[in-house]
Amino acid sequence: MVLSILKRRFAAFGRDTVMLWHAFWHPATPGGLKLATALAGLYLISPFDLIPIVVPVLGVVDDLIIVPLMVSQISKRLPEPVRESAGAKADRFMRRWVKRPLLLIFLILLGLLAIWAVLLFLLFRLLFGG
């Protein structure tokens, strides 16, 4: 029972995330929602959290609760024509590319890790001139 609910919520979060990506580039999307989408993405990849990751369990839980909540709230506030257009594109994307959601999550996390590694390397070179 709980597993099916989590699976459904995970699928909805994935679809909403892809929908926000398409809505971000849609010209009819209000600037405030574009800013909120960008901030949600930055919060996800940011090393700073509301609850630090060193706090056992709660450090990860804030990302598992706050980010999906932000994504769902932003997607609910999209204008109807944008939501329909971006939702149709998200559905096509999900049918075509997301056959294995755990593999997709792994690849996304690997990409985020690579981005942070490059940023830390560049910061190290900037600070220490290496």
C-alpha cells in the first residue's frame, strides 16, 4: 500500500519536474514562476540546506520533502495553456526516456556530482592558484 503510494508520488514528481523544465522555456510562463523554478533547482544542487545533512536522517529528509513540495506548488500555479503544453511534452518525454526511473535518478545524481567536482576544482584553483 505505502509502496504503491510512494511509487505514484515519485512518478508525479518526475513528470512535474520535466513539465517545469518545458514550462521554464515557454514564453507565456510568468517571470516569477521562472524564478521560483530556478530557485528550486538551485536549492536541490546547493550544498546549503535548511537542515544540514550532518543531522542524521533529517538532513536528507528536508530534500525529500521540500523539493517535491516546491515542484508541485510551482507546477500548480502555471497558467493553464502553459501547463497543458508543458504537460504534454513531459508525458511524451516520460514515455520515451524514463523506462527505468532508478537509472535516471542515478544518472542525474552522477551529473550533479560531476558539476560539484568541477566547481570545487575551479574554486581550488582560483583560491590557491594551482
